Amino acid sequence: MKMSGRSNRTKFRDQVLKPLLEANLIEMTIPEKLTNSKQHYRITARGKQHLTAKKKQSNQYIQPAKHQVQGLAGVPRPAGSPSRLAFIHPQT
């Protein structure tokens, strides 16, 4: 519950846990005792597949970052860039 930034248990259960359980993306560690104080949840095989698909989908939209420092050994420089070090200072 802390990881999601929520503080209301009922809303967390209704808005987060129930949909994930119904979609079979997570499962209870003690399904026969719903209100057990030691109840935990684990990701299912279907949940892992879902996360893998989401990760692949989000990675295809990520553009490679442009180097802030150009000319370092082993770091390719874009065509037309100066051969000396060029530091880009943040605006203050």
C-alpha cells in the first residue's frame, strides 16, 4: 500500500487489489483465509507476461539520450561535433 502512495485500505483493496485479482495478475498466498493478518500477494505467470509486454511496449518509445559531455574516450560523438570537450552547464 505504501508503494502506491495510498493510505485508505478499503479504497486500495477495491481500486487496486480486486481488479488485479479478478484479472488473475496477482494471487493470494493464503486464499482460504481472506482476512488473515499474514496475507500477502504474489504475481502470477499471467502477471509476469503482462509486465513483460508493457515493458517492451514502453521501451519502443524511449529515445536514446543525447550525451551531455561530448568527446570522452569510448563515447561516439555526433557528426560535426567539436573534437575537444564541450561541457553543457545548467542555467542558474
